[in-house]
Amino acid sequence: MTEATGATREELIVQAAFARFDLVALAIAVGSVGALALWTATAVLLIKGPEPGSTVGPHLALLSYFLPGYSVSWSGSLIGLVWGLLLGGALGAVIALFWNVVHHVYLALAVLRRHMMDEV
């Protein structure tokens, strides 16, 4: 038993194996990556420029159907930055929430199984 936490070695191992994701931290991290990815993709296309006789980033421009205000332009890249942050943040929060719930249920079932085995 450790003095600082009062937990046994087995409890510490279980806590480490079933560590929880911090919902806010993962949301910010995934949102930041999403924001930078969308902004970078737009900026690279704008810096590279279109081929003669074509438009800039016709495939990336299709995102304007799903992300209101987004376009392959410098102002659109900033709007894409915000959309990337929001959508990536939502995705990160959902991943963290799913991870935490699944591990909580699994751990609860493991503890219940252990108690039932002890009673037999």
C-alpha cells in the first residue's frame, strides 16, 4: 500500500491500465490539429496557385457545401480554421467520452465478476 494515495499495487496497476482521457484536453488537441490541417490545405493551394485555365482547389472548394462561409481564399481559410477547430473539438470530445464510458463499463463488469467469484 502506498502512503500518499492509500492504494494497493494492484489498484494502481488497474488505474494506469484504465486511465481516462481528459475530455477538454482531447477536444482542444484534436480541434487544433483539425483547424491547422484545413487552414494549411487551403493556404498551400492559394500559395501554389491554379494551373492555367482552372480554378484554385476545386475539390477542397466542395467543403463549402458542408461548412458555411468556407471558400478557397484567404478569408475562407480563416473561416475553415474556425470550422476545423469546432468539428475537430467535437470529434475529440466524442472520442474521449466514448473511451471513458467503455472503460468504465468494462471495469465495472470486471469488478462485479470478481465479487461474484469471491462469493462462490
